[in-house]
Amino acid sequence: MNYTYLDHISANPLLAEVKEAMIAAIHKDFCNPSSQHTPGEQAAEALEKARTSVADLINASDPKEVVFTSCGTESVNHAIKGVALANAKKGKHIVTSNIEHNAVIRSLRRLKAMGYTVTSVSVDGFGRVKPEEVADAIKDDTMLVSIMHSNNEVGTLQPVEEIARITKDRGVLFHCDAVDSVGVVPVDVQKIGVDLLSFASNPFYGPTGVAGLYIRRGTHIFPLLDGGIQENNKRAGTANLVGIVGMGVAAEFAKKDMPRRIEHVKRLKEMLLRELPHHIEEYLINGHPQQCLPNLVSISIKYIEGESVVLMLDDEKIAVSTRSACATGSLRSSHVLQSIGRDYADAQGTLIVTFGIENSEEDVRRFLTALKMVVETLRKISPLYKKASTG
Amino acid sequence: MNYTYLDHISANPLLAEVKEAMIAAIHKDFCNPSSQHTPGEQAAEALEKARTSVADLINASDPKEVVFTSCGTESVNHAIKGVALANAKKGKHIVTSNIEHNAVIRSLRRLKAMGYTVTSVSVDGFGRVKPEEVADAIKDDTMLVSIMHSNNEVGTLQPVEEIARITKDRGVLFHCDAVDSVGVVPVDVQKIGVDLLSFASNPFYGPTGVAGLYIRRGTHIFPLLDGGIQENNKRAGTANLVGIVGMGVAAEFAKKDMPRRIEHVKRLKEMLLRELPHHIEEYLINGHPQQCLPNLVSISIKYIEGESVVLMLDDEKIAVSTRSACATGSLRSSHVLQSIGRDYADAQGTLIVTFGIENSEEDVRRFLTALKMVVETLRKISPLYKKASTG
């Protein structure tokens, strides 16, 4: 299909080298890495090789600090619920922010039903958490702070190093949901000083169905999946070895190619932002202008519905999204856009454009031309637009 | 590698057709099935096609009753913890058996730490649960019974239909861990009358990293993974679509080929049992002679260590196991063998041989010849054997 794919926040195509590695793994018919015989050992070797590559990407001091999971959501659930249940004696209060992913929000909601309390700090108009608000929110019974690394709707990067300094100082664990950052921008668990960090393989062109959780050595945490002795007793269940092998290769390339990748998508993002005013009027750009993902542009287009734009652009064979794919089907306005101060109408008119390494300037041009046409068409039938232009 | 692989309870090779389907899925670069554009819809179609095939294998009345998970362990954790937390108001007592997999045992242990109580019923010398004991164990505050379909160490099939009649009669939910049964022997959720059934793709030659949980419509259960709206709001997280596509194809073939497969492995199992006395002496066969998996033989060989047999057979390029791969590394004796009355020494001398569709009579002969040699070698240096033969 001759499709212009600008929805990399929802899913990424696999790197050619990742495909090759996965196909080779499929043909190898890996055995159970926990088995004691030679086929088992060969599987265990492949598993540990991938773990080393992934640990390397986030600069973990020991590959054993990386636990393979099945998705970013599992990593987040494991981190938050695992720490909360294991450290309940220390306290039952958790600090988070208003713009977290549903995996964080709903994990915390589950804990609230079990007697935990949660303080959610606000963000500024750019979607940045204020570290001093985090410091103020920490109480005697706080045992965990969970703040994301980058926001999946507006792309804003959080001051995670400052937050980590505060949590360390106060003796509180810090979990960072870095699902949309790891492999996309540099993430160094030692430099940040984070205790737990959730990430996934697909954002850096590895397969879905495999992800990771960094758990700093010595962190008290329960497994989310109880059972066998896999993953150093931290995550039971037979490993998705084909996926893990793919994630390992994807991690190697992400580390090696990151500067080139960032430069590439940043150039497309800057081109889009530069050309946009020549194609549409009356829109707002969401997120922080500097502290942000290099591949994401969030645009709130006035007087129209983002969902209509997505569907009409789809007719033009262009893929973008209007909100987190994980929240498709929800009728409510985005909590992220509300938190940065967008009103309901502007939030509903939001488009998320995310570039990938395979995109070109021609893709930007195609998108801009199509967007101009779609916005004009939709505004013609928009009562809001009519009201605004005659009012 | 010219390896005789007789450890299908630990891992299965992929069916050629499954490999093909997975490789095609890798090349297709499926998008996020939750996305609203055409690439998202194509992904959603592939996901729902696989769900229908899997639902068909277990005869679910509606594909929506099947939730895709990342492994059998996740399915079991989801079923047990999800039902326990959602139905706590009804009661906090759960009934299980003494021979469950660690995924069940440790999920229940986690719940016990949260104030739940558990009654574990015994099994007979063949490893069969007595339904009347389950009935006796159900109390006013019992909300769940969790009994496995087939045991992964001795192969015994449980009287699940009788248990389901009891739980239905008493208004208690019934979860069945059928990870080693689904796709291997006929499992029909409607015929059994079970409320929740855990299963995995690899036992029927599908990939690891993908599994399923059957949840009867109307069953009150919480997600284990909280977050997005995937899987009908029952399991958040981006789907492992390559794995799910593979599981779908594996399910189709498992359903179609099951009678032929059962006949094939049963013939090898019968040949092994028939020929064994001509190769070694002083052993016990574990499990029920009729109500059992057609592909599993558990042999307790007196006076020697199962782990030594596994390693020496590995030198002969033959793979078997001595216990659940999920329990490798544990120094304790198998709780299953203890429960059926084996003493510590006999339990330690146990081998699990599991046949697959690619095995042949020649594999059985190779195994028997090698086993004879290994047992003779090990008994020569066994103090236990010396004592028994001179005593």
C-alpha cells in the first residue's frame, strides 16, 4: 500500500535487521531457556544476549536489572503494583502527575481501591511537571513517585533528573514510564538516577509483545506474574524468545543510530512546523518547544474534530492519530490536553503527527497538502467555525 | 543438530504453517489494532481472525470470551487474582489442589498475604483430585475453585466436568489451568462448564509469548494489566500480533489434526511403556494409566538422580526433563510426586518424557538404548543402589 504513515506513536514498522533476526529465531525453533539440556542452553544464551543489548541501551550497570515483559503496560503495572504491594509497610502514598498514560493512571486507581492514596501534581502549559511540586507532595508515608519520561500525546520531556534527586533525597522510590522515550531519545538510568523504568521494544522499531522493566538492584518489588523462576524470579512465564531476540537487535541499532535518527525526524518536524502556517490557520501547537520528543507534533486545530481529520486523511492514504491508540473509543476529552489548559473544543480538534526513520520530506508535503484540503472541507460544515467567523 | 527432542512439555517446535504465517505477519508490518486508520483496521482484522480460530479450538460460544495474554502464567495470574479481587465481597476463600503448577500456587500465595484463605485438596496415587473432596472444601465464603485440567509432571487428567457441576451447583466460579491440555487433547469449555480456562499457544506448536484466557461472558473479573481499552477492556497493552497470528494458525491445525496427533504420540508412548522393562529395572510409572495426556510418560527410576540422567542423555543428544522447566533450579523435591506418594529418593529419580508430532519410533529406540546405558552407568556409582542390592 502506498501509504504515508505518520503515526509512529501508535506503532512502528520493524527494522529490516529486526525482521531478519526474528525470522532466523523462528527457524531456529528455540527451546525453553529454563531447560537443562543443550537446546535449553542455546535458548538461554539467545535470551541473555538480548538482555545485554537492551541493558546497554539504557546504560543499566548489570543486565540482571532488566526484566523482559510483554508490553509497556505490563512493565508499568509491574513497577507500580509490585513496589506498592512490597513496600506497604513503609507507606501507602504515591505521587504521580496529571498527564500520565492510562497504564499508570489505572494501575494507581486499582491501588486506591485497595487503600492506597495518590497525589497527582499538575503540569504547566507546556506539559512540564514542576519538580518543587513533586517535593511538596511527598509525605512521610510516600513510598513511590511515578512520573513519565515523555508524554505520548504532546511529546514533552519531564525533568526526571531533578525529580530523581528529590526522591533519592527523601528516600522514596522513583518509577519512570519511559515507553515513548527509550530508543527514541537518550535515556540513561544511571544518569537519571531512577529506580524503576518502563520501556517497550516497538518505539525503537522492535516487535510488539515484548518490553522491559529496569529494576535497580536492591529495589524491593513483588512480581506481577507469580509462578516459575524465570527472569531472576521477577517475572514468571515462558519467554517470548522470538520477540526478545528482535528487541535485542532493535536495541543495538537504536543505540548506534540514535543521533542520525534524531537528526532525521527533527528535520521533518521542523519542516512541518515551518510550513504549517502556509497551509492552515488558527491552530495551537501543544507541548514544550525544546524539551520534547524530536518526532512528535501535536496540533490543536480550531473548529473541527480530530477524529474526522484522521478519517479523511485516511481516505488520502495518510495515517495520523488524534489521541493515544490505547484510548481509542473513549468519548472523553484527553486528560493531557485538559491538563495543559486546552478547552474541550480545542482538545477535540487535536492531531498527533509522529515521524519515523522511513519518512521523507515528500511525506511532509503530502501531509500538508492533504491537511489543507481536509481542514477547509471540515470547516465549511463546522457550526463552530461559522460562529467564529461571523461572530 | 541431530537431536532427539523428547521434552515437549517444556517447549514445542513451531508448525511449518505457523512459521509461514508469522513470517508473513513480520513482513506485513502490522500497525496498532486500536488505531482508527486503514493500517489499524487491517491489524484489527488479523487480531480478530486469530481470536475466532482460538475460540473455535476450545468451543467458546463467542470469540469475545477469549482474551489474548503473553503466557500461560499470565492467564493463570489474571484468572485467579482478577476473580479474587473482583469478588472479595462475596468471600475470600479459594479451593485448589495439591498438584497445581507454580503459577497457581504462587498466585494463591500472593492472595493469602492479602487476607485470602485457601484449601488445597489432596490427590490419589494416580494424581487424581476427588470431586467429593472439592465439594467438601467449599464453604460459604468460597468464591473460586482452581483445579488444573492435566498435570504437567505426571500427565493425569482431572475430573473437571464433575468439578464444574459441583461449582455451578454451589454458585462458585471454576477456573481450570488447561495450559498443557488445550490443543493436545479435546478441551470444550461448554462441555466442561468451566467459567475461566487458561491455555497457551506453544503446547499446540504455536509460538511462546502468546496465550489465552477464556472468560465466560458475565464473569466478574478485574484486569491484571490495567491501562488502555484493548481486549474488550479486559487486558491492556499493545498486542503481540505476530505471535497472535501464529497462535491462530496453530489453533486451526490443532483442531483439524488432533485425532491424528493423539494417535501418533499415543503409539510412541505405548511403545515406550511396552519396551521399557526390557531396558531398565526397578522403576515406577507415575500418573493415571487411562486418564492422562497421550504424549507424557513420567518414570521414577530407583537409586539414581533424574538431573544426572537429563545431563547424560543430553551428551547423547537426547532431550528430556526431570521436572517442570519453570521449577529448574529449585532444590526441593517435586510437590506433585510427593502428593501422589513418591518418597524423596524416587521423586529425585524422575524423568519426564514427552512426545511430539515430529517424533518417530526410531526416537523411542534411541532413547531406550541411551537410557539403559545411562542408568547402568549411574547405578554403578550409586550408594543407594549398592545398599539396595547388597541389603
